[in-house]
Amino acid sequence: MSGFTFETTPRIVCEDGASRRLSALAAELGFSRPLIVTDPGLAKAGVLDGALESFKAGGQGVEVFSDVMADPPERSVLAAAEFARSRKIDGVIGLGGGSSMDTAKLVSLLAAGGQTLQEVYGVDKVKGRRLPLIQVPTTAGTGSEVTSIAIVTTPDDQKVGVVSRQLYPDIAVLDAELTVGLPPRVTAMTGIDAMVHAIEGYTSRIRKNPVSDSLALKALELLSGAIRTAVTDGGNLDARRAMLQGSLLAGMAFANAPVGAVHALAYPIGGLFHVPHGLSNALVLSPVLAFNMDAARMHYAELGRVIAPHARNHSDEAAAAAFVEAMQQLVADMPMEQRMTEVGVQRQDIDRMAIDAMKVTRLLVNNPRDVTLEDAVSLYLAAL
């Protein structure tokens, strides 16, 4: 590689209990009328309490939009933006999973005015400013706190992306205490999502670079070493912290070396059947890894030596096979659905899903191996 560009969130705060000083962080960014964007489950569970108390203690008012929907549809994003405008907020805090953080990113753009949601769909379509933005993940999966991407579900169940360096937040806050209550199934799904980010970032065909490679390898090391403990012993702060850090590093990697066919094939599953994104990835992961083997063997061998210690002295071919086997076993061990039929997909759905997946060209171009429509059908059949 003769040259590359690497971008990420400029400031990262990794500290247990850091969400309890969000008021001070907001003040450092100069905003005094903050909006916290979250989902109803987190609001009801009291996950926001520490953050809200920090603003109260600082004598600072705060608004809360708690109606974020999973795989945020356009109407949910637009409602959040209108809520922000009506209350004249001057800064946004995304607190939650990927849906909350993606919504927060778009609210920071739309509330600042200038463009409609439809005008920013695509790559580098954002013009003008956004409001100051802090992201606080409560799941270790999407890495949205360090990516320049927000995903929206359109009325026809398509997942479209807004991709712009404007979407990098000003501050990412990693507070492992916020993830302690995450149920085992959600921990598993989001953890596999983060691992897929690392894998696809490392094998990305077009923009793979030494910085993203280093981050992806460390991310996979952290995630593979902690995910089983995080799933079975959710109160283990060391495991929770490692998962958050691994997710963040994987997010940094794939924000610069984008993901490929696993994500492209996962989008129709999520959009059409309302399946959580991490689970959608997990359902198609094994077939795609096998499909990419010949094109990605050397990269798989390097990944295998990270997550399968017994493969460190093996040949490249054996180490690559050990990597695929280790990932297949890990997914099989997770407390979640294992086949697409278990989430409602039937054989007659696959042709439409394959057509939809082939529209995700911004991701498919990054896959180590070209994917045809016929390939997409075969991959879905293997996951059925």
C-alpha cells in the first residue's frame, strides 16, 4: 500500500462510571441544553440515572428522547430531530446501542438545519455543520461511537447508510458499568457483531491498511478472550470492559477499512424480518467465511493465530481452517438462534433477499471475493 487515510473520534474516555460526569464533558464541548437520545427499555431500566444526576448536580437542564426504535426507521429519526428542534437543544448525547447512537448522529445533523434526511443518504452527502455530539455505548457491538456511519431503515424495508466524516462524534465514552445488566443473548449478538467488524475490516479488499489491521487484530483478541465470560457472567467488569474496548477498536478498524459480504447479506434479514443486526450477521457468518476462504486464506491464517492459540505454529492453510472452525464453534456456543428458519425466513424469501443484498454495493466491493446474485442465493440457502 502506497498511502492511506485514517480517521476516528478525536477523544475517547474509557473509565468505569464515566457516564456520571457527562455534564462536565458536555460543558467542555460548550453546550448547555443537551438532549439524550436513547430507547424506552434503557430509560425504564434506569440506565440513564447516573447521567441525569450529573446534569442535575451541575444545575444543568437536560431533555430526553426515549422513543428510539430498533433498526431506526425514518419516522423515528425524524421524530427525534423534530423533538430536538422544538426544544432548541444545542448538543446531543447518544446513550444506548447502535440504534440510539445512529439516531443521535442524525439528530445532531438534522437539528442543526440545512438538509433533509433523504439528502444525506449515501457517501459524503453531508454539508454544513452539526451540533456537538457525545456517544455512550451500552452494548459492545456496533462501534458506532467511533464510526462515520448511521444506518436508517426506509419505508420499503431497505437499510440505507449515511456516511460522512461529520458523523464522527466529538467524544466517545466507554463506561463498563452501563453494560453489566445486558442479557446473555444481547451480549452474544452484539459481541459477534463486533467480531465480524474486526474480521471484515481485516479482510477488506480496498482500504485495508496497517492501522486498521493492528486495531482489528487487537479487537479480535480482546473480544474472543472475553465474550464467553461476558455471556455467562454478566457482572464481570473485566470482561465487560474488554468487550467495550474490543468493540471500539473494531469500530475504528471497519470505519476505515469497510465491511463486506457478511453485512451486505445481513441487512435484508434485519430489514425484512426485524432481526437484531448482530444476530443477522451471525446467521450468515459461517457460509461467508467458507465462501471467502480461497481469496482470504492468508488473512484468515493471521486471524486464526490470534483466536486459536494452538494454530500459531501451523501452516497458513491449517491456521486459516482453525480460524473458521473457531468462529463456527463460537457462534454455535452462543445463546441465540442458529439458522435463518428460526427467525422466520423461508425458502421463498431468499430470491428477494438476494436481490436486496446485491444492492448494497458500497459493502460488497470490499469483500475479498466477488459476490454474484447466484452466490448470494447459495449463501442464504446454506444459512437457511
